[in-house]
Amino acid sequence: MPFIKRALTGLAAVAAVTAGATAVTPTESAEAVPPFGGQIHNVGSQPMFITYNLANPWGAEAILSPWAISDGFRDADGFYVETGCRATYTFPPATIAYSRTTPGWVKVNNTQYAVVNYSC
């Protein structure tokens, strides 16, 4: 039964978006953008680790391929810079570029769209 409920909720969300309304699931904040929180766009040449839960990053990680964008229906909370790699990133529309070469997680806020050039 939970599967049917999730399927119907998903169909309702698609219908609302198609009709021009903003669909928000009960577990997501109505203020989170785009559309349900942070998003990460990997414009680099290497796949990178991202997380959908920075409180437990390795429990909710995913691999983001080059030129891919994180799942827009979940809040991406950050990306990981591995030893020997470099991440140069911006949060458009801001044009300030940040760079990180030390290993660790970089936080992405609920309202941010991070464009990351990731290379090793």
C-alpha cells in the first residue's frame, strides 16, 4: 500500500507542476529552491560524490557523473572533494568563484544551485 500512496503522490506532483503550480511534498520546505532544495551541476571531467544528507553524508551519497545535475526532487546538501582533486564552484547568479583542493565536504544550502568544475 505505501507504494501506491507514493505513486499517487508522485502523479499529483507531476500534474501540479504541469498545471503551473509548485508541488511540494509534505517533508520538503516550501521555501526550498530549486525546486525542492539545493542542486549540484557537475560541469567537470570527473564523477564526484554528492550527498542528500550532510548530517550523515556517507549514508545518503550518490555519484554525480560529468555534466549531470543532482536529482531536483531531493535537497542536495553538499559535494565531496577527494584527495588530489580540485573543485572550482559558483552559486549563480553570483559570479564569485570558490576553489577547494583539500579533502572534505562542501555545503550547499537549500536555496543554492552549485555549478562545480570537478577534476582530479
